[in-house]
Amino acid sequence: MYLAILTLHNLMRWVTLVAAIWALYRAYRGWFGRRPWTPADQRAGRWFALALSLQLLIGGVFYCLPDSVAQLAWTNLNVVMREPSLRFFVVEHSVQMFVALSLTHLGSALARRGRQDADRHRRAALLFSVSLLIAFAAIPWPWTPHERPLVRLGWKW
């Protein structure tokens, strides 16, 4: 079960990144192109927030699985905080992704409340950008110290 959840979490990363790029494209295109705010712009931000929310939910399942690294955190936080790889996955990765999700939802909400189209696009563009930068920094890419494969395909239950 652990490997199936991990695979789903890995694949959802790509869905989330595509949704983020689409939302950013719409926001920057609207902001610099002085375009009107449309329901498609709203949908792009909503899909980004939804994908990131689902990603956080799938990642949160790890904290409930008996085989997970997070189970160690509940029993011995001192060990987790001293070991960089454990600290990254149990604390840093989780917190950064939660902040990214919060900024995405904030960007979507503030864009909806904007009075002028340029304000809506600007708010979405800026907050989605910061959100994506934080999320990107928290992903264990192959070139980082806490590397994970770009695509993990293992569905053993």
C-alpha cells in the first residue's frame, strides 16, 4: 500500500506542476496583456489549488501509514531533527507544501475579490508564482540532496 500511495503522490506532482504552469500562464498573460478576467482564468487558479490540495492530501496519508518515515517522528522527534533527510521529509517538505497551498488558495481568493481585471491577474500571478517557487524548492528532485526519481512506477499493494 505504501508504494502505491508513493507512486500516486509522485505522479500527482506532475499534474500539479502542469496546473500551476497553466494558472501562471493565464495570470501573466492577463496581467501583461491587459486582458479581461474570465471564468477560464478563475478555473485555471481553481485547478491549481485543487491539484495542490489533492497532492497535500495524498502526502498526508503517509503520516498515517505504519511503514512511513513520519511514524518515527511521532516516537522520536530528536532523531528526526538531527538527521537531514528525515527532517526534510517529515518537517521541511510538509511545512513548505502547506505554505505553498495556502498561498495558492490566497491568490485564488484575492483574484476573485479584485475590482479591476489587472488587479485580479496581478494578484494571481504574484501569489501563484511564490507558491510554485516554494513548492518547487520542496520537491525532492534528482539533483537535490534528498533526491527521488522523476517518475516512480510501482503499484504493489
